[in-house]
Amino acid sequence: MSGDVTRVDNYLERRTLRRNQLFHQLLQALIELAPHASEERSLLESISNHVGAGGKQTTASFFNS
């Protein structure tokens, strides 16, 4: 799974999404629209945390949502 996290990090970097304020705002809006306690919301929150942590989130918490 660490390869998956690396691929996500590479994707974010290639598209400069980690530094894109609009991406962060869109991600937050999607989180707020997703049903509470849903798999969708959990995954979006994990992605948001990963982006905010600069890619330092653990593989298990990122992909085991």
C-alpha cells in the first residue's frame, strides 16, 4: 500500500494540488456535503488530512477507510 500513497503524493505534486487553495476549499465542501459516517466522507477526510499533513499520514489510515 505504500506504493499507493506514493502514487497519490506524486499525483498531488504533479498537479500542484497540495498548494492549491481552491482544491482545499473544494475538498472541504465535498466533505461537508457527504453524508455523516459514510465511506465517502471518511475517504474525503482522509485525503484532506493527508494533503494537510504534507503526505505524512500513515498508509493504513489513508487507505483503510
